[in-house]
Amino acid sequence: MPKKLGLEESLRQLARARRVKANRDHPEPPKIKPAHRSDVNEEFGEPPFANTALCIGILIALALIDWFAVRYL
């Protein structure tokens, strides 16, 4: 003879069955690796110190202009 369940117990079993079915229908989403570049220059294809060398060159030029301006003015 089948076992009679109370209302609460039958609702628990129904919810458990639905959860199990939902878990089988929806597999885990694939893991997505975050976008990360160790060096920004790789992204733009520039030599590693192109901007640094340009900035240092500009600073040297400005220092020479300043030195000549202070000396002769």
C-alpha cells in the first residue's frame, strides 16, 4: 500500500524534483577568461620604449632651450 504523504512533505518532494530537473536542463556556463595583456605595447604594436624615448627627447630639448634662454637673456 502506498505511503500517504502530508501536504508539506509532498510539496518538498515536488520542489526537490523540479530543482533536479532544472539542474539537468541548464548545464554550467563555460568559464570565460578575463581579457588581460601583460604589456599594452603588444596591443598597439609599438616598440616597448617608443613613448618613453619621445618624452625624454622632448624634455632634453626643452631643457636646452631653457638653458640657452637663461644664459643669454
